[in-house]
Amino acid sequence: MKVLVPIKRVIDYNVKVRVKADNSDVDLTNTKMAINPFCEIAVEEAVRLKEAGTATEIIVVSVGDKTCQEQLRTALALGADRAIQIETDESLDALNIAKLLQKIVEEEQPQLVILGKQSIDSDNNQTGQMLAALTGMAQGTFASEVVVEGDKVNVTREVDGGLQTVALTLPAIVTTDLRLNEPRYASLPNIMKAKRKPLDVKPAADFGINLTARTSLLKVTPPAERQAGIMVGSIDELVEKLKTEAKVIS
Amino acid sequence: MSILVYAEHDNKNLKTETNKTVTAALKIGGDVHVLVAGTNCQSVAEQAAKITGVNKVLVADNAAYEHQLAENVSALVLEIAADYDTIMATALTTGKNFMPRVAALLDVAQISDIIDVESADTFVRPIYAGNAIATVKSLDTKKVLTVRATAFDAAGSDNSAEIVTLSNVTDAGISSHVKDELTVSARPDLGAASIVISGGRGMQNGDNFKLLDGIADKLGAAIGASRAAVDAGFVPNDMQVGQTGKIVAPDLYIAVGISGAIQHLAGMKDSKVIVAINKDPEAPIFQVADYGLEADLFDALPELEAKL
Ligand SMILES: Cc1cc2nc3c(=O)[nH]c(=O)nc-3n(C[C@H](O)[C@H](O)[C@H](O)COP(=O)(O)OP(=O)(O)OC[C@H]3O[C@@H](n4cnc5c(N)ncnc54)[C@H](O)[C@@H]3O)c2cc1C
């Protein structure tokens, strides 16, 4: 079974982003970048499926400029077999990303596509579901367990009330949640090996898709700062403040 | 303008978050219809008909919609989408799951998790775990939006809108429901509670979460957790508050043994009053706390329970 894993290059999750002074966007100059944590979980899940003998080949794909090759190499070092970069300098809406990925799905015919549930930069939580819609596949989003059985995959999903398990006909789309697995670190020999694994570059413009922006970013501002608070010296003082000053308990 | 709001419910009760999404819809302005898709969900439709400002409630009552499977629900919404300029759902698990499917099938972008409406095509939403706030204009003729309920007040319930039954049934046939393992709790819903007390890795184990029970009982609070506490298996996943968990904005949020990582803050920093109890005076949670108490939680919690 072929598994396709689309991944995204994003700000490192430990870095607090700054907003540009002219409020046009966030400022990512010289910012540490990484694979989106949820995408890393997706790669790990594919590698585990391969180790279990379920998956035969893992293809990672990323849409972006040359810099995203760094994340594709990381995914190769983690165990993916080959990589595709869909090259564009534009920052595309999730719908356009999904349309490009749809083309890769048509070319590669994977049985399973595993994506992160959201990227920690735009926080959209859309691409996997959109790709499922465009390809007509079933989807198991926010997965904490994925079990492939014959021509079906059972996906346990993290939902507001707890867990929900659905059975999907393959080919299907899975998006990962935090509890699906704990990604490994790439070993040095695997990082070296990854340099020789195939990485195809395909210009986004070659796919014949209208990639016109569907949204326009009018401005980006920092969030409202909270008023500085105070330290209290005791539980008595805390309870007193909550009753008489904040008036949130009685 | 006409707007469709998708109702979040469990086939019995309408979630109050739907009332908040209706408020967002009313801010855009126009006729507001609420779609209730489920099975044996007539009582949900009746509750939806009471929401102030709603003009009509549509009910699609069929087994295909019982578990809100994205493949079926998105097909249903698509069938009636032509009648609406804007389609909205609450950014809870159901809406987050199926709405991008609707957007893609309509060939339009989705704007996720809006916290404000500037006009019928321009919306405000947090990005980067709430460390930046984006104003985004939709260039599509049809808008597909999910709404962060905590950012809007709930619409009232003094209405009696017309209820119309839809006969559409779509079972895409590519997915089926296997089982639910839902957390049973007598406490208020995290998203709806006016007081939330959350524990983090500092709680050390699941048993120690009992230290929060007595306090939650006295305050009528919901109990939440950090990702670290969930990952460690102290408590179930549905208690996670944060960027990638639940977003809460209660009147009072008490963070206990939680360091205050940006991902956690993203889920609670719009709370009205924040209390932090932590033994590390340098913990970043103190920077957003209105009242900070530097203390060992194992001393502080029993004392707090006794003094409430
Ligand atoms: C992609 C991604 C998504 C994430 N999403 C979320 C999310 O949605 N929600 C979330 O919460 N996190 C999320 N995280 C994780 C986040 O980065 C932090 O790791 C997590 O919030 C830490 O949890 P914590 O504060 O409980 O643990 P820690 O950071 O370990 O903090 C424990 C705190 O407890 C205090 N403490 C210990 N013992 C005691 C004691 N006896 N008395 C008093 N205080 C004590 C310590 O001083 C410390 O401050 C995410 C991370 C990633 C990468």
C-alpha cells in the first residue's frame, strides 16, 4: 500500500511570532522553522505502517519555495522513501493547496493519505478535509489511532466529548491529532541516507490549476495585551480578591 | 442576504455554542436559518427555533446523520447551499470536521475560527496560536465560515421560528460509525462553564486530579487540563485546553501546575480573570495571571477547597 504524506514548513513551535510594524503580516525573518508538529506525527504514522508491513512506499509532498526541501529531507530521514516539492513562491489558500495535492493523488494513487490536522501557523484545520472532498474520499480527522484492515481503515478520532471510531473505505484521508504517536528523532546515518533519496521538483504552474487567491489578508495585528496582574501571598488573600475585587465567586 | 447556521447537538440537546454562532450570523446581517441534521432530533429543532433572530429551522432527520459523519453531512449542506450567501458552523469537532469539505465542494475558501465580523466579507481570526490577529477578506461570492464561539455572546431564546422538514437523505456509503467512547461527567461543559479549573503536569498523576474535584464542586466549575497532563494519561483528551484542544473563555480560569506554554495560553487567555498556582515564580503563566500564587499545589488545593 502506498501512503502519501503532505507536510508543511512552519515556524518552530517554541518560537513566539512577532507582527511586522506595518501590520502587513507576521515577521518570519531569521525565524527558526521546522516541520509542522502534526505533519511530523503524520510522517511517523506512515513509517510505523511501513515497519508493520502494511505500507510499501511512503511519499512526502510539500507545497512551497525551495526552503521547504529542508523539511522534505527531514521527512526522508525519518523514513519516507521519496519526496515531491510542488514549487511556488506564493502563499496559497488551503483550497489551492488541496487542489495541487489532488493532482498528486491522481498521479500516485495512494491508498492512504495522512496529513496533520492543522498547521500551527495559519491554524486553519482545512487541507485534509478539502483534499478528501476533492478526491471523493472518506476522512478520519483528528486521529488518535489508525488501524488498517483489508480494504478499510478504522480511525479513532479525538472529539469534543471523548473518542469516536469510524470505519472508512480505502483509499481514505486521515488527519493526525497529538496522541496518535510520538515521532522519533532522525538518526545521523538516516540523515545522511536521506540526502540521496529522490526529491522531485514540480512547478505549481505546471498543474494547470487556477491558483488565484480566494482570500486577501488585510492586516495582522498583535493580540490585546492582558493587564499586568499581582502576586498574592496566601490562599486567604486569593479568595478575598476573587470575592471582593474580581467578584467572580461569591 | 441569507445565512445558514449548522447546529451542534447530540440529537437531544442543542449546544449553547450554536446560539453564539447565531450572534455572529446576525452581526453579518440577513435571514438566518438553522440546519439541524441528526436522527430523532426533533427536540433539537424545537430548541433551535427558540433562538432569538432565527427566521427558520430546517431539520434533516435520518439515520445517515446520526453520528455527524462528514461525508454525509457535507453532502446534505451542499444540496441546500444554493439558497445561501453564507454558511456557518461553530468551530467545534463537528464543524471543524465537515465544513472544509463543504467549502471545497463549493469551490470556495473557508475562513476558520472567526472571532469578529467586520462586514459581510471581512472577518477577524487568530493565527499563530493567537499571537497574531488577522483580518481576512473573502474574495469568493459564497462564504464558508467557522466561528469561535467564545468570542460571541449567546443569542437569547424567546423566539418561535418556523420548523421545516427536509426530505434530503444522502449516505455517501464510504464511511460508517463504529463506536463512541464518551466521557461521562456531571460537570458543566468546558466550553460553556463560567468557571474552569485546569491541572497540568504538576498534578503528577490522574489520582491527584481529585484535588480539583472538591473545588470544582464548590464553584460549579468544569475541569480542564494541559496537553502534558493528557499525554501522560492523567485525564482524557476531551479535557485539553489550548491551541489544538478546546478554547475556553470563562469568567474565572484557575491554572494549577501549568507552566503557561503559548499553546496552552492560546486556549484560555481570553478568560476574564485568570488565577495561576505554581511553585515556580518564573513560570510564564504568571505573566497572564491576574492573581498569581507561588505555592506547592499539594498544600494550596486542600486549603483553597476548605476556604471556599
Ligand atoms: C503542536 C502542539 C500543539 C500543542 N497544543 C497544546 C494544547 O492545545 N494545549 C496545551 O496545554 N499544550 C499544548 N501543547 C504543549 C505545550 O507546548 C506544553 O508542552 C504543555 O502545555 C505543557 O503542559 P504543562 O504546563 O502541564 O507542563 P509543564 O510545562 O511541564 O509545566 C508543569 C508546571 O507545573 C509546575 N509544578 C510542578 N509541580 C508543582 C507543584 N507541586 N506545585 C505547583 N506547581 C507545580 C511547574 O513549576 C511547571 O510550571 C502543544 C504542543 C505542540 C507542539
